[in-house]
Amino acid sequence: MPNRVAFTMSSIRARVRGGRLVVDAPTDLPEGLEVTLAIVDDDLDEESRTALESSLEESHAELERGELLDAADVLSGLRSLRSVGR
């Protein structure tokens, strides 16, 4: 059974050159670690992508600090507000 190491989600950018994926980014991942790359097919410009990644990083930090709300609690609260407004 191979050793498994848990990592937080992060993104690695790569470009296709000559039919190969080229990654030009330093990393502190362990040597020999196999990674899975996903194709990003969206219309985000660099500024929007940076804002999205920043927002996701902040959300992860909130999760680590225990500051996120449970989705079921949020939906329940919204439903009670809607029923009060009727």
C-alpha cells in the first residue's frame, strides 16, 4: 500500500508546449509525488482568477479557524425569514 500524504487544495498552473505540460512554478511538494492536473476552461481574466483564488484561500482560512457556518443552518435561517415576511 503506497504512503498517502494529505495536502490542502492548491493550484498549479501549466502551459502546453510541444504537446507537453510545462509547469514553471516552485513547490514544496515532496519529490516523486504524483499530482492530478485539471483543465481550466472558463473565461476568467487574470484579475478575476486572482480574486477567486484569494477568496478561496480566505474561505479555507475561515474553515481552519472554525468560522464557517453550516449550510443547513443558513438555509434554515433564510427559510424562517421568508416565512416571517409573508
